[in-house]
Amino acid sequence: MRSSLLAQMSRHIEKLALAFLSTFTGDGHQDPEQAAYKEVISGTDVSFDMLPIPAGSFLMGSPESEANRGEDEGPQRRVEISAFWMGRCEVTWEEYDQWSQSLEKKRREAGEANPADNLADAVTRPTPPYT
């Protein structure tokens, strides 16, 4: 049930991303090197999907003539976006924990230990939120 729901949500997010991209006025050319891919965090079975977002431009803000327009919705301006990569889904706790632990390991290997670490008799962290 849960994997089915996650798959549906993933497809929905991908459709939204494609709809968003269709508003860009880029040349529509997709670099063959920029294809969606799956990244696996080495030494783990944790992975995530990355989607290429092509360069382009879009009009940000609402026109002054729009009904119920708020003062903070303008002025309109054209925004140029460079190509970039975006995760298909939000970062999971598993992904975050792997990043956080590797960052801590690199910090300690570089000799950047916190002096308070020597006083601690245990290491703890917050538990993931209940979902």
C-alpha cells in the first residue's frame, strides 16, 4: 500500500515538474548528457532519483490587472534560470543521516573535533519525527 502511494506521488510530482518546465521559454533542447538518473550512496542501499531541469526563463509575478492581486505579487519581471538538477522527491531521513554521518566523520578526520566532545560520555541525536 505504502509503496503504491509513494509511486503515485512520485508520478504526480514528475507531472508537476514537467508542467512547470513547459512554462519556460528555453530553446527546448535537452542535452543528452542531462538525463534523469539514480544516485546510490556508496556503501549503502540508500538511493535517490535526480531530474535535469533545463535552462530557460519565465515571467514571475502577477500583472497589475489581475483580480485579487496582492501588493507583494509584483512587479512582473522575467527571470533567467540556469540548468540544474533536482531530486524527484524530498530528501529522506535515510539520505540525510548518511550525509550527516559522513560530514561528521570528515570533520573528525580533519581534526576539527569539538572540545566538548571530550567531556561527553554518550552521543545522541534527535529521533526522526513521527509520520
